[in-house]
Amino acid sequence: MQLLSTFAERPQLLRFFIISSIVFLISAQSYDFVLGEVPCHLCVFQRVVLVMLLVCATISIRIQRYFMLTPLLTVGLVLSLRHAYVLIYPEQVTQCLPFELIMDLTGMQFLQALENWIVSIGRECSLNVGTVTYLLVAMLMVYYLLSLYLLSRERVGKADKID
């Protein structure tokens, strides 16, 4: 526990986010290249979150404040939970709706179609994936949980210093 509390200080924590995001992005691209897999929608969304986390951590170093880290980590955690659900229960995801069709709809039809697509997103994630994919999704989940824990720990430690 002492190691985590020492590690959860602003400069080290922000460097951790930057380095880990770069490592995850390079690993994902290498994994896709070596195994010849095409990333699914959820994989692409995960990568977008990691790129945004990298950018926001870099900005946070510059402005000496946390900038959008908690929301990004929470979105990443939700995406990884959805990814795990789709991998474990592929039969629960029944349809995929492309963005082009959604954009042609108006009003409530648009909102319902968007909601249905979000709920059903990831069907292709469960098709023909290797065991490594299951491990990577679990690893991302642990990463987001640990990052949220370290971020909250640093804020609690900062509040204790003020008191």
C-alpha cells in the first residue's frame, strides 16, 4: 500500500498515464498487424479513449491540474465492461446498425436507432477472436480500475495535506 501511495503523486501518475497509453496503443496495433485481425468498433473506441487519455495527461502536466482524466477513465471502464460482456455473451448482441443509416433518421427515430445501436454494438467483437483478446480486454479493465483508484487516492492525499 505504501508503494501505491508513493506512486500516486501528480507527476508520476501523469507519466504513468502517458506511458501506459502509448504502450497500449502500440501493443494494439502490433497485435492487429501480427495476427491479421481487424479491430471491432469497441476496440477502436478503446483506442480513441487511450489517445484522448494521452493528450489529456500531457495537457495536465502543462497546466498543473487534472484535465478530463476521471471522465475518460470512466468511459474506458464502461467500454471495457461492454467489451467483456460481448465477448462472454455474443448471442445477446443481435444487430449492428451503421452510422450512415442512423444519420438519415429524424427526431425520435434517430434517438431510438442510436440507442439500439449502442446497446447492440460489438457483435463482430465476439466473432473469430483469439484467447489473447479476452486477456487484453480484462487487462484494460484492470488498468482503468487501477488508474481510477490511483487518481482518487492522489486527490484524497492532496485533501489530507490541505487539512
